[in-house]
Amino acid sequence: ADVRGVAGVSHLEGSFLTASRDNTAKWWVRDPASGSEIGYHCAQTFTGHAGFVYLAIYRPPLSPAEKGLVITFSQDKSAIVWDEHTAQPLHVLNAHKNTVCCGDLTAGGQLVTGSWDHTAVLWSLDWKPQCTLQGHAQGVLSVCCLPDGRVLTGSGDKLVMLWGPAVLGAGGGQYEKRQAYAGHEDAVRGIALVPHVGFVSASNDMMVILWALTGERIRTMAGHTNMVYSVCVLSAEECVSGSEDRTVRVWRGGECVQTISVPAVVWHV
């Protein structure tokens, strides 16, 4: 089945997580016996969701006494927190009313989930819903947490929204909308932080846009011939995008410097 998401594992160089439409996530590690730089074997399979798994991410231990965790996001309206060693579920997070398709971690290790139910949810460190980010008119399709605790969400409503802790008196731990970024002509599918600059967004409108957090659109990158599903950042001047057009494109300074053709849709980079 299609692999919908891929994410690196921070403490183990070369290992990564994949999420699939076969309802599972898998942890892959290098296989020294293969004698190849691209030889991998599956170290763990995370089985328990009742629908497609869109993404799996790793949360490193927050203290020496803690384990690392794997978190998966699914069509079954839940996110599941797993033990990294046993692949057993530790917490099932049920706060959304539709597919949970994306998520990210704050600098302090808190999870933010995004859903087709038009909301994102910030979870406490003990896996309780802390607050709901409400404001989008369609599903939340991408989430990106900033180092200062603020959160970016991208939606089917064509907008990116910036959220931050609410002003005093609004209740502890609550978030409020700070800004909306309007520039795409279709759903926003991916967001990635560009350190010291702002962020990039990828959209069904075939565009990748570089934004300043203040709201300025710095540049638009055009070249894909179909929907752009994902974007990742290599440096302040370089990013990579993946598309329905079956290409991966490398951008430098706003120009496409390399196009890599692959046999199928590129869901995630």
C-alpha cells in the first residue's frame, strides 16, 4: 500500500519511520549485513490503527528516566503513542471527530495534532487535550511548531494560521490565533520552518511559497505541474518539494536547480 509519510529518528542516524495506507507504521534501521549504504531492515511494526496511517514521528526522551516514543496519526480519528522498544500502544488520543492526518512536537515535547474536523489540538505532557485551535473553515492538513512555542497550521481553506499562547486572563495553557497568511489558491498541504527567515508552504495550487512570520510573501516557487504535497527545508536558501506530478524538486534561492523524476506520486519529503 502507499507510504504516506516518512520521518527521521533523531537518536539513531540513518533510521526512519514510515506510515502507510496498510494501517501500520514501521521503523527502519540500517542493515550492516547488507554491505550497502541503502540496505535497511524493519526493526518494528506498529499495528493497531483501524484506518490509514498518514504520518509517524519520534519523540526523544524528555529525561534520562523516560523512553523515546513513536506517535502515529490515522484515518481512524485517533493518534496513538507507542513504546519505541516494544511497539506496544501506551496512549490512544481521541479528541478529534475526523481523520487525524498530521502533527508536530513543540520544543517542550508537547504534541499538536491536526484533523479534517477543521481543528488542531495541543496535548499536555500527560496526553490530555490542553486546548483546541479553532478558526479554519476546512480540514487542518499540516502542522509546524516553532521553537518559541507558537504553532503554524495549514488548511484546505487555503490559509496558513499562526497560533500563540493566549493573553493573560484567557485561561492558562490556551492558545489564540495571531495571524493568517493568505496567498495560496488551493489547500495548503505542507509547512516547514526556515530558521531565521520564516516558513515555506506547499499547496494543491502547485506552488511553494516562502513567508516571513510577519506576513510578507518573500518568494513564490513555481515549476510543479500538479499538487504539491510536502516540503522540507535544507537551509535558509534551499528546500525540497514532493508532488502529485511524480517529481521531487530542489529549490535554491527560489529557483528550481534539480528535478528528480520518480515512478509514483511523492507524498512526503
